[in-house]
Amino acid sequence: MTPLRERSRLTAEVWIVLGLSLGQSAVYAIVSLAAALSRGPLRDATASLNANRSEREWLDLTLQLLSIGFALVPVALAIYLLASDGSSLRRLGLHRDRPTRDVLAGVALALVIGIPGLGAYFLGRTLGINADVVPAPEHVYWWTILVLLLSAVENALVEEVIAVGYLLARLRDLRWGPWAAVAASAVLRGTYHLYQGFGQALGNAAMGAIFAWWFQRTGRLWPVLVAHTLLEVVAFVGYLYVGDRL
């Protein structure tokens, strides 16, 4: 295959993967933001992250689990496509040769991002540029925490494997410069968080830049996955206990 045809194929592949996953989410986020703005100030809007999907408990659980499972299909697709070029797990930085260091690095990343991120959220609420983000469902059952934990892992896998590992690997194949690739990853992350408001979009773009830079610098995705999972777990499960007071 000629270099031009290969470049066209890879470009189409990236658009297809994003169209099935985070690119689709970005489009919906823009529409959701426009709808919220048409109703009034963003400070009066609500963004529910893990809303109940049915009033019937068994159906709610079933739909939650199906949603998590199908959301991981594009992740499998991205890994499969990278595997056609060689070792996809190594290209994604998912080799398991130093698990302890990866976990510790992930915890450090979560602390660096999580504490300022929480402050930025409340600042955005004060300025009226963030919606009221509700990370937990209204109706809580005995299995809710388990589903929230699974949702945290799912979010981390979808966002970090696709927006960081896969996207940066493919942009490198397309001869993008490292900083341009980091910027593209950060803009994508910010865009699909627009439904939470402008402040949250900017904050998530900053987080995306840090995660993408880390991956560019170290070639390892595990710390980013650990950090993202921890941030989601604290937000989702923590809200169940302190949400009303916040």
C-alpha cells in the first residue's frame, strides 16, 4: 500500500473509532450544552452522570450493566486495530512489568489532578459556568456501589485507551508532532465534557493534556488508567455520602 493510501486508511480508521465512541459523545455534549443554554443560565442546569435507567430495580440493573458492557466495545475495537500493526498492548503502554510503580504513579497523578479539579469545579459553579454535576443515581439499591465501581473502570478504559493510547498512537503513525497530538487529545476530552459546562470542559481538557503528556513521556498507560479510575470512584461513591452536604 502506498504511503498516501495508508495515511488515508488510518485517517478514516480514526474517524470511525471516534464516531463510535468519544467523538459521538462530543457531538451529544455540544447539543446538550446548547439545550441547557437555551433554557437559562448554566448554574441552573444539571448534568447527571449515572442516572437511573428504570424505576424497576431489576431493569435498572440490567440496563446499567448492558450500557457498561457495550461502551467497552469501541475499546476492544481500538485494541484490535492496533494489534494489526504488532503488539497493541505494548503500543498502548499496557505491559505489566512494573505494577507497583504504575499504581503509585497513578495515585500521585490522581492527587495532582483531583484536588485542584475539585476546587475548579466549585469555582466554576460560583462563576456560573458549570452545571450542577450529579455523579450518583437518585435511587440507590444494594448493588449501586458495585455498578458505580464498574462505571468508574469503564469510563477510565474508554477515555484513556481511546483518547490517549489509541489516538496518540495513530496520530504518531500519521506523522503528527507530539505537542499537536497532546493538544488534539486534550481538545477531544474537553469537548465531550461540554455537557457539564464550560468550566468542566476546560478542566477536563487540562487533565487530558496532563494524561496525554504523561503517556508521550513514559509510554505507559497504566498510571493514567489508575488515576482516572480513582478520580471516578471518589466522585461517584463519595457523592453518595457527602453529596447532599456539598
